[in-house]
Amino acid sequence: MELVTIRLREYLDEATTTEEAIINFILKHTESVSKMSIYKLAEETYTSPSSIIRLCKKNGFDGYKTFLKSLVYELAVRDNYKSKEISNITRNDKMSEIIYKVSHKNILSIEETSDLQDADLLERCVDSILECEKLIFFGIGASLIVAKDAQLKFIRINKMAYVSEDWHTQLLMAKNISEKDLAIVLSYSGQTKEMISCVNEAKLAGAKVISITKYSDSPIVKLADLNLYVAANEYDFRSGAMSSRIAQLNLIDIMFTAFVNKQYEQSLEILEKTQLRKENYEDG
């Protein structure tokens, strides 16, 4: 499912002043807009119905009715997320309750993250990976684990990928990145200071940046060229960054699989060559 609000956020950079006013109003008053006629929205944004229709068409909708239908559907999906809330871990939880809560929270995180994805946007991200000279991942904490997993996947398919466990080295990599390279920055909050520094340096060097964050208007989202989202449904008890890590890993798996699919025959050959087979030893 392609969420309307994600489309509009992605389009903001190329929007006209009039379109920007309409988009900002929709993003700020989504619930109200879902019940508005085109004339009411034009009145509220000090624009015209024709400007709204043009904006809708530029974002892939046939017109305002189609746009409104998609917006109502998005709100329904979000309400459905809320209805599936799972209670937090408590000190008195039995083992069976912990198993249920953690497992279902992770399943829900993957489901919601899947619903947040825009196929066209993911296509653009995979094309960017195909076209870049070097693929450089950035992340700290739990996101670093995901970045290392991604690096191993792409190296196996002969796409040179880099990541460092040391943040200072990551910053140096960002400073030395080129406009032919691609940076993928992982930060659940989108507000990690170290990652913001890396994104700033990568942008100054002219590199394209893909962010993987929770769905929010965060500093990293504003800086990145392409934004992918994971569901924001962590427990209050979040010392292990559990469901967000699972969601990020799933998103990396989607991108890797799509990358392999784009050069299918060649990829199968490389995967066969790089497979590490275990030898069977007979008991002596």
C-alpha cells in the first residue's frame, strides 16, 4: 500500500509555493481533510480547486475523489494499528506472556512496516543501489547490527558495501564519500546526533542518502533524498530496540531481494559461487 502522506512528503521538495501550502495543511490536518470537499480545502488553504486537482494528478491520483479515497483508507489503516496495540512488558509477566508479547509485537512491527512501504519509492532505492559505485551504511547501537547484516548481504552478491563499528570512522567515511556513492543511514528515531552529522557530511560531499527511520518528521528524514519507514511501535521498555530492529532487518531483506531480482541470472551465478559449503566429516 502506498500511503498518501508519504507521497506528499516525498513531493514537497519539488512542490510549488501553492502546492507546498496545500501539502502542509493536509499533513497537519489529515483527519479533517478526509471529510472536506475540494472547495472547502481550497478555501482553507487560500488556493483553488484546480491547483488541488493538479497536485493530486502530479502525485499519481486521477483526481481529488481518488486522492480522498486513498487518504480515508490510510486513516483506517492507522486506526487499525491502534486497535492492535499489545500491552507493555510488566515485572509480573509469566514466561508464556513474555513469549506472546515479544513475538506478536515483532510480527505486528513487520506487518505495519510492510503497509508503510511505497513500491515505487523502494524501486527508486534499489535502482540507486544498482547505480552507485560504493554502498556505505551508517548506524550505531541496534541499527549498527542491521547495517552489518546489510553489508554482508550485498558483499555476497558482489556489490561492494562498507560499514564501520566505530562512529568516528563512519564520520570519516561520510566526509570522504563521493557523488557516485550511496549512503544508507539507519536510525529508528531519526534524531541520533551522530547519524545527523554523517548525513550532513555525505550531503556536503554530493552523495545521495537513503534513510531508514520510524515514520516521523525527523531531522534525518528532512536531510535524506529518499526516506523509507519502519513502524513506530516499540515497547516503553526499549533497552534492546527489539521490534524496530526486526522491522529494519525485514526492510533490508526486501531491498536485497529486489536487488537480486533485477539481475536475476547474474545474481544466481554469484550466489552459487559465494556459497560456503560445510564439509561432512565421517566419524573416524
